[in-house]
Amino acid sequence: MFGLGLPSEVEGTVEVAIIGGGPAGLTAAVYLARKKRSAAIITKELGGQVAWTLGIENYMGYQYVTGKELTDKFVEQVRQFPVPVVLDEVAELKAGADTFTILTTGGRTIQARTVIVASGKRPRELGIPDERGWVGKGLSYCATCDGPLFAGKEVAICGGGNSAVQAAIDMSQFSPKVYVVSRKEWKADAVVADKADAIQSIQKKIGYSVVGVVGERSVEGLRIKDITSGKDEVLPVKGVFVEVGLDPNTAFLKGMVDQNERGEIVVDCMCHTKVPGLYAAGDVTNVPEKQIVVAAGEGAKAALSAHEYLQRK
């Protein structure tokens, strides 16, 4: 059954192991299956960042689709093929003479002739005191997931990029006031920023850094500091959503590939890394635009590259 992640789902050595279950990984799986290549997906969860997204308006074929709906469509398409899915986290990837070995945190060992790394990114932290201790007590890294829990309450969004401003727009449906705290002017796309500017309940707090959370058992406020004057201010919020960027999931590679200053895997135009038989696709790479349609396209390219490599071998 698709997605159960049982050890028996992957038998012997597969031709391609796909690390990651977002748009890049799922697209790669479909392309490989159509080429009659044996493949397996190893991922902690299906959907990747798409699953966290409330609304999508720029994926071709859909004027509007929710993240869950689009993820369901991707998974439905993969289900047409006998591609096993191991719901586990990759701990280490090792390159041998003819095969790669994947070790998971759940104790599994998977052998593959080639590997596509499509592990995506994870939310970056603010770096405030006891940040992780506030998770589940009013602080969240996913407004799409947890936003409805704060209906009728004032909230703060930390960040000034597309994800932060879109989160503010989404939260304005539930909250009477949404503060958007950022050190610099917004970097969001004009269409997103214009939409937020038109919503009266969204209040910009530009030129502020986040100092810490105020409260005892749950969030009762967010302390921010004016970067210019140094003056502190406490926003009377019950929820804090962190949207300050993402870091690539590459720890399991342990220096195996070249990475840029942001930790992204360096690839060429056909998704090759410096290691023969090892490919990378999607947001985990140095490909400039982090978009769903781009990630899906890169997943297709990585699959075709792996297929051609196997043909040559």
C-alpha cells in the first residue's frame, strides 16, 4: 500500500532512490516509472513545503488550488505506478563503487544505483531565547497549519518575504490585527505586497528586530526592538508565526557534494552534482527560483539524467 513505509516495500537494490517527497521528488518518481526504472521514495512526509501552503495561484492548470489539493494530485499520479514510499528520515548517504547506501533514522538500509536528492528546505529559526520551548504554546513555523487556532486573536508574523506577507494575508481572515515584523522593507512580489497593503488589519512593523516572547505558559506578547532608536516595544499578540526563510536539508550528505554559501547543493543545468550518479533537484539546490513549478521541472530533469546515466552503465 502506498506510503506505509514498511521495510518490505523496498526489496534488493533499486535503480534510483529519491530522497524527498515534495514536487521535485514526486515528479522524478513519475518520470522514472514511465521509463520503467525501479525507484523508491524516502521521505519524512509527502508534499514538502506545498503541504504547508494555504492557497496557490501560480501553478499552471489551476487558477487557484490549496496546497493540500495540489499535494493530493501529485500523490494520486504517483500511485499509478509501483513506486514504494518509505516514510522515514535519511540520516546518512554513502557512495560506494557501484551503489549508494542510504541509512535512515528508523534503522533502515536502502541500496540504490543512483540517487536524486530532493529533500527541500526546513524553516529557519529566529534565534531568540528558548525559541523551541515556545513551539506549541503560541509560536509556530507554519501559519497555514496552525493559523485557524488563533481565530479572533491578534498575531505577529516575523519576516518580510513572500511567505511572510502571504501568511499575513491568510491570517487576516482569522485575526482582528496582524503585525508583520521585519528588519528591512518587504521583499515580497508586488502582487502579494499590494494585496496585503489593501488589508486594513495588517500593520507593518518595518525596521524592527525580534527580541523575545513575553508570557508564562503561553505567548502573551512579542518583544521587538526599533533598530534605529533601540527602543523596545511589546506587541499584544497571542500567536507568533516565524517566516524568516528556509535552510536546505543537507546534513545527511556530510560534505559529499559542493554547496554554496546558503548551504544549497551546487548542480549544473541537468541536475548533476560532482558525484557520478548523484543528482539533486528542487529547493535544496542552487537553482535561483524557489517555485513549485520550477521544482517539478527540476525533478523531471533529474529523473531523465539518472535514466541516461543508467543507460550508459
